[in-house]
Amino acid sequence: MTASSSGFSGPDRSLASRDAALPALSWLLDNSRLSELLGETVRVTRVRYKPGTSLLVAFRRIRNGSFDYGWAYTLAAPTAKLLRRESTSRSRGGNMRVLRPDPGQQDTLVAVGGVEDDWALYKNLLWLRKHGAERLGISNRPGGTLLAGSSVLRYKPERRLVLSARQGSTAVVIKAAAKPATAGQQTHFLDRLRLHGVPLLPQLGDAECLDHGISACVAWGGGDLAGLDDDASAFAAGEALATLHGVADARLQDGAGSWPAGISTQLQATRNMVSSLLPALEEPARRIEAELSALLLNGQPGHVLVHGDFSPDQVLVGGSEVRLIDFDRAHAGTAEADLGSFAAAEETVLPAAGGAPGGNRPARGASAGGPKTAGLVDGYLQAGGRFTQSGVDAWAAFRLFNSSVDPFRDRSPEWAADMSWHLSRARALIP
């Protein structure tokens, strides 16, 4: 098995060799070694790494002819904590196990389990099964933690689980989060957006569902804008975004005081992680952090309602209509932040072998985004939106920089090259 197919590359080996506090790291980042440890074929799909402290990975496997997900977790000097969790899991009928990958290192432990054993999600998933399913109008059978007959669409360990279920003959998408719903997920906030003409999906459930991190809506459309090349839908998305930016919401705008601190925190956290993953990129990351800080923090926070994580996959497409989704990061900000975020997200998926500049990705000096961004901007301007291109480019650089660690987290086979491209492109967009 090659390094690429196993998921364990030269940069992974280098990282494992530098982090002596986590000797199990080399098992959890290597598909073949993790499969051997678990006794079944798995592929790591997502990781959350805290240097010198912990590594948590999500993996996918095939069971009974369909995809199934699980997780593996290792801690520095973890013995007591992980063994207590194993005992608690067993006491409530769970399947969490603690394994010792190296017989010669008895203190090197790896905890593994299925999504139903997720420590942070367990209580809300159990509540969904016992109480939430009825509130959502979904039939269910006794036993277990997950909804009977549901399937997992996406999984981020200790963060959220997205399920597909049935409400009679209707497909329903359910999101179970570890924490209660944010202000941007509350019914009264979404009703306000809908009243102002922002195209949304009707939400199922009630306030108690939201208090338990459960939100749901009927499945709609034929996919999202990330997977579709549709100029008309990009234009419609721009119109919808302009409508969103025209909504006044004082409650969310009150949070604008945290604006500088939030930007600084994100930039610093990204620079620290880049330095840990690829020490050779520490200086370029430090320079970009300083330049973005000077560029973004010297301005004033905007006063429009922004989506906060706008990208092509937050736009569902159904025929000639679109719907915007996932407002959990909505806040007061600048219009350019949403436009730049969309442009950066589009650039990261434009073809380019090995993450290096090339293919259909913009050349150095080109404005942020690709053809979908161009369509989005046309619709945005048509609906009365206004922005500066320099602002869009700056916020695109901000997102590119902060998402530079995503190739590692998402286990891209060429994550080191992809990270380098993110930083190079971010720097090229800074005036």
C-alpha cells in the first residue's frame, strides 16, 4: 500500500516524529495502521489535533453494505481518563473500547467507538431518540442511541452529526450538535429573515429541540452550488445575499464589540497550527498574520447582517430557486466578509494538481474567486448590494489563511502542498 492510499505521507511521518507526547499519532493518521489496529478497513475522514495534547479522528467504514462512521482518540498520558470513559460507556450499553497499539508501551492508549459512543454528542443523540423524534414527526423504534433507519451524512467528532431520516414519505435532514443552538439558529431570528425575503428552508422541531442541539428541515433541491455549475443559481444566490445584508437585527449587531478580538484570535490560532504542522511555513504564516491584522483591524466593523460562513455549499439549488442554509455564525459584519468567504471557498476546489497553483485557479494578482463568484457578484449588484473589490480580496485572504489547515484536517493526500498553496494565494490577495 502506498503512502497516498494509506493516508500516511512524508509530512505525516515528520509530524509524528516531532510530537513525542502523542506516540499513537502514527497509528491514527495512517489508514492502514488504524485498519490493522481495529481489525477492519477504515479511512480517516477528519482529524482534530492539539499538538502535544490530543488527536481525535473520524473514520469511515463499510458495514452491512453501507457507510458507517466511527472515531479514535488518543491523549498525552491518558490512562485514567480514557479508562473511566470506557467503564462509563460499558455501564450504559455502549461499545467504546480502549486499545494498546504498542505492547511495549502500555501507557499508549487509543479509545475507539461509533458515533453513538461520541462522548460530547451522546446526551443530545439520546434525547433525539427518546424525545426529539416524536417532536419532529419521525417514527422510531426502541433501543440504541441513533434513530432507527437513519443514515449518517456527515460527522465531526465531538461537534456535530448530520443524519438523513424519514418523516413518513418525506426525507428529513437532522443536525445533532454537542451544544445548544446559537442565536442564528433560533426560530424568531429565522422568521425575521424569512419576513424580509431571505430564501430559507422551513425548520422542523421546537425550542426544546434547539436547546438540545437538534435542528431539522425537509430535504430540498437537487444539491448545493458547490457541486453545480449553474450561472443562474449563482446570480440568484447573489440576490439572496444582498437581501440578507439588508436585514437589520440589533440583537446580533450588539456583538460587534468582540470583532477585533475574534479576528486576532483566529489569525493567531491559525499561525500556531501552521507552525506545528509545517515548521518551514512558520515565517510566511507569521507575515500573513501581521499583514491581515493591520489590514482588517484598522478598519471599522461593518453593520450589515452577515452569514458568517458563506460558501457555495451553503446555497441549496432546486430548479430556478435557491435557499440559504446554516446561519449559526450569523453576526454583524462587513458585506465584503461574506463575498470574500464565498470567493475563497470557490478557489479551494478549483482544479489544481497537488494543491499547487495552476489548473483553473486564479493567477497571482487576479481578484478572488472564480466563475461562481462572478455570477454571485452580478446578482448581488443587481439587487442593490455594494462592496469594494479590495475589501473582498482582503476577506478572501482571511478565509484562505484560516482554512489553510483544513487540508490536514480533511486528510487531503497532499495536505502539505495544499497548505502551502493556501498561504501563497492568501498573500497574493493582500494589497
